[in-house]
Amino acid sequence: MGFKLSQLLDFHSIVIQCHDNPDADALACGFALQKYLAGKGKDARFIYSGKSEITKSNLLMMKEKLNIPVEYVTELAPPELLVTVDCQYGESNVTRFEAKEVAVIDHHQVSTTLPDLSDVRSNYGSCSTVFFKLFEEEGIEINEDQDLATALFYGLLTDTGGMAEISHPSDRDLRDHAAYRPNDILAFRNSNLSRDELQIAGEALENAVYEEYHPYGIIEARPCDPNILGVISDMLLEVEKVDVCLVYSILSFGVKISVRSCTKNVKANELAAYLAEGLGGGGGHLTKAGGFLQKDLFVKTGIGFEQEKIRDYLREKMNRYFEESEIRYAGREKEDLSGYRKFVKTETKLGYVDSSKLAPCGTGIHVRTLEGDVDFTIADDIYLIIGVDGEIYPCRKEKFEKSYRYSDEPYHYPGEYEPVVLSSELGDPIKLLPYAKSCVALGGSWIYAKELDHRVKVFTTWDTEKYYLGVKGDYLAVRNDDLTDIYIIARRIFDKTYKEATGETS
């Protein structure tokens, strides 16, 4: 990331603004930035605006217990710098105030032209995580201020449906690292559901719609706290013959969605991302996920933001998801090779780590990566391969020495997120890259493959419980020595590791 908090120190008159009707994540982020600037000798104001002041009991308690000095304003003299947090300047959910310069720090999908001073990490589950990483990049430990650590943790907690919608490893880093006050978090959570919100949940459940041809239910709820959508989703999923559910709420600035699944044929995080595609962001876990679809993007794409159009869009997307998703099982029958072509693996520079250098043999660890946490047990014959996109997978030393060769070249990591090793037996996380060395995947082996023109879910021979998703442009591959062994190769990886065979292969 090119943006640094220290760039803001060049300004004297600074105002921090979060979106109208702020939530816990917005309050935590404004609070964090104000603390950073105060620590550098800058006296910045923290404000919000809109039609009304904060009234939710958990937010009022958060302000009081953590000493968050946020102000409600309807007018503002133009500052030298206005920094919007957890939102983007010019969006419909942010009252527009004039300023000589504007900066943006956010985690939502970009829906407007960003100023030069901006850091938007749309794949993060909360803006609190953005600030956690910005503080880390400045060498600042959030746990030295327990009010700050508690605020950022609560911001993440509420913006990810009680941690159910976490998808990025940086979110998991904040979750695991923050030394928050448990009593404060408990108090905030126990003040989160008002009587009115309980009534909203009851009304929503009464109006549930059950799809006739697909195993899902869908509910629209009145505007409410995102956590209430999760409560409704959990209850709807308990209904007979409902394997998947979608609960949504139309807010003034977008649509919040909550997704649940109790079938291995549908990953909740994948469905949430599919529903939010082109309109916002979505993610989470296999069974619980959520997302946010931005009003500005509904309007820009021509869908419109009327209640009926939103309802029709979501129903159509849900039906299309089930109708266009093909499910395949490896190892059951030989693949019909019609439409397949032969591709040869190319020599590819990769990285590897001898796992026995990380911890004693027998230690159970998991490696945190952008794709998820990879669990395994340390052994003296287990290597960790670092793929072309930074993905991590284990490999036996015997197989490694048949398929790869060692290299003396320095290793350069290609990924966005530096993987770390976590274990209850090891204590502090261990960075993986200092142990990484270079290797080369040997070329010459070949496969059958064809480019996909629709969504395909493959349950592989090595994992019969979780499917691997291929979308249009990815490849469905078949081993040449076992025509029952089918698997998915993402296009970005396929293009880097395979080329079409031009002659006879053997």
C-alpha cells in the first residue's frame, strides 16, 4: 500500500468525518485516527452529520466507556483537510462539507472518484482492520491503548456479523491480536438488540418467501442493525427444506445482506460474493456470510434503487446461482474429453519452506494466507510450497524432489498478504517468508483442460466436503493418467503455469 498515515501530518486544520448515522466501525475508525493525530501533536476534530444524532444504546455506551469525543454537526467551516473514514467523500450516505483537500480511508467498494490521498481496501471486512494495518505500518502497537484496541475489535465484530463474515486474513489478524476489554465488549453486545429490533425480526420472519424450485428462503427486513439480519438468518435456516437463506435490508445508502447455508453444495461466503458482484462486497465463512450492496452502484448499473427492483434483482440472482452452478464429483467416472485440449506444464519459479525449520516435529500449526488457514502437522519430510500467486500447500519431500528442483536464487514473494504461522504451542505468530527458499517446478508433465463458460463446483478426491469453484474463464482439468481425477485451476494460475501442447505428449 502506498498510503501512509504520516502523510496527513503535513496539514494543520484537520477534521475527521464518518458517514451519517454512524455504526461501531465508523466510530472506531474516527477514534483511531484522532488518537494517531493527537499523538503527533495535531488537534483534529471528529464529526458526523445527517438527519439525527446517535440513539442506539450500544453506540452511546461505546462512546461513553471508550471516551470517544465524536461531535454531531450540521455546519462546518472548511478545514484545510477533511478525512472521511469508513465512507467515501461524495457518497449519498455522507453529508457533504467543503474542504481545501480531502482524504479517504475506507473498506467499501469504490463508487466515486477518489482523491490522491486515499486508501480503500475493499477486500477487508471492516475499516477498523484498515486502521489496524495502517498503525502496524507506522510501527504503532494498538494494544498500548486498551480503549483503542477495544474500539477496533468491536468495529470488526459488528461489521462482520459477529465475526461470521470474516474473509481476509488481515481481519483474522485483528481479531486474534487485539487485547480488548472483554467486559466492555460483552456490555456492548448485550445492549445491541432493542425492543423495536426484536419486533422487526418477528415481522420479517412472518413474511418469509420460500422458493419452490430451489432449497432457499428469502426475507426483506425493515432497516435495522446488521446483527439483527444475522439473527433472522439463523432462525430462517432452521425451517424444514431451507438449506440456504438470504435476509436483506434496504438502507438509505445501500442494501445489507446476510447469507446462511447448511449444505456443503453452497458456501455462504461464495454466494454472498456472487450476490454482491459489481455492486459492493461480500464474504465470510462456509456457513455464515454477509455483504453490502451500494446504492450508488445500483443506480450506476441501471438496476435502480426502488424496493421492487431490489427485490426482483436479488430473487433473480439467487435463482440464477442455483440454475447456473454445475456440481461435479472427482473419482466417480471417466471424464468425456470432448472439448478438452492438451496442455503442458512449464518450468515455474516458486518458493518452499522446510516445515521442520519452523517448529518441532509433531507440532500442530496453521498457516494464515489470503486463501484461508492451511492446517497441518510439522514433520521432517513436509515442505510448504508457495505458489505463483502466494498460495500455500504442503508437499512430501519425496514428491517434491521428483517434481521440483532446488534453486540458489533469492526468493521473492508474489502475494499481497505475507503468510504467518500460528499455533497455540508456539505463542507469537511466526512470519513464514524469512524461512522461504527458491525452487523450480519442473516442466514437461501434461494434462487435459478446457476453459469454463459457466460456474462449476468440483468436489475433489482429496476433499469430498468442500468444493473448489471455477467460474467463467477458469479451467477444468483432468489428469492424463487418471481420467476420473478432475479439478479446477484458476485462470490467473493456469496462464502462468501451463501452455498448450504443440506436438505429441507422452
